[in-house]
Amino acid sequence: MRIEIKNRWSLAVLFAHDAEENSMALTLTFAVKAKVDLSGADLSGADLRSADLSSAHLSGADLRSADLSGADLRSANLSGADLRSADLSGANLRSAYLRSADLRSADLRSANLSGAGLRSADLSGAYLSSAYLRSANLRSANLLPIKADFIEVISQAPREVPALIDALKNGRVDGSTYTGACSCLVGTIATAQGVDIESGDFAIPRDSSRPAERFFMAINKGDTPETNQASALALEWAQTWHATISAAFSPAAI
């Protein structure tokens, strides 16, 4: 049986493998070990459970709804799988090993990342709307660009940070909307200020593509720091920033 991996756009064959069984996981493993560049590969819906894909070149690949549970996308040489701009929306990444994986600008909307190991993974600019992050290890992931953008946002509204902290603690953040009792980062700040986010009275521009807002897309209404890693990290960043600013402007510090 001949199994082919094709480019999602040109349909050109990137790798072919003759096998006795119809196993895309095995074919993909052979391609990775042969160091084939699989950028733009069409792997949508593929069964890739427990596949060894360490250091795979899959930038821009179509992995929508693929089953990558338990797959190994890490590397011992600190150069993990290249998944830049890959479409992983709806993919099952439960308990996948993603150490040092390059997930910059990857589409992880509605992906299941529960229990995934993301140590040193780069999630800069990744789309995380409705991603399931319970028990995922985000603390060692490269989130510095996201954190820096988050600090930039809250620095423009220091008085509203306590309200943001309260909203995060009590599950009143919804990264998918700018308005309402539960809304995204900028929307929560606007609500705390008592202004219409679309009015000229609100100074922070709406920008759903900015790193902090993409990160907040992983937080849904009802999510708390106890149930959502993104919420826990946002709370930690907000509390640390608020404590630092409060200490700097306390009477003892002046």
C-alpha cells in the first residue's frame, strides 16, 4: 500500500511510503526521520497518536482535527518541532510532548492541550480561542512577548487592575468578546472604567491580533485560575505588577 503526504495547497507529493498497513503515523515518522521538509503538509484528521515527530518540519501544515495525543514533538537538542503557523484547530494534543516546539502564530483554536508538556515551547502569537488547557504546563513556555504586551495594556489603566484581578478570580473573563459583563482583557478594563469601548472616551485601541488578546482567547466565561492555566498566569502577572506599582508609590517608598 502506497501512502502519500501531499502539500495542502499545491497537492505536490512531499513524501511517499510503501507499507503493509494504512498508517499515516508510521509514514510521517519515516518522513521526519529522513528529515523531509513537511511544511504545508495536508494532515487534517490524521491519526497520529503517539507518533515520534521530534524536530519535525511542519510549519504551515494542516493538522485540523488530527489526533496527536501522546505524540512526541520535542527534541533533546532544544530544537523542537517546527509548527509555526500550523493549523491545529480542533486537534487532540492531549498529553502530547511539545517541549521546545515552535508554535508561533499556530492556530490552536478549540485544540485539546490538556496535560500537554509545553516546557520552553514558543506560543508567541498563537491563537488560543476555546483551547482546552486544563493541566497543560504553560509555566515554562515562552510567553514573554505575551506577558510584555499584557503589561503594556494594564499599564495604561492602572486603576482598573484590581477590577481585572477580581474578574479573573471569579470567572468573569471571556476572551471572545469585547463587551458585556464577561469580556476580554481590554473589554474588562473598559467595563471597570464605566465607558463604552467603542467610544472616543476609551484610550486603549481594540486589536484582536495583539498577543495579550490572543492569549485571553483561551479564557472562557466561568474559567477561573483553578481551572484554566491562561487565567492563572494572567492573574499572577496582574497581581505581581499591581503589587510592584503599589509598593513603588507607597508613602514609605516616597
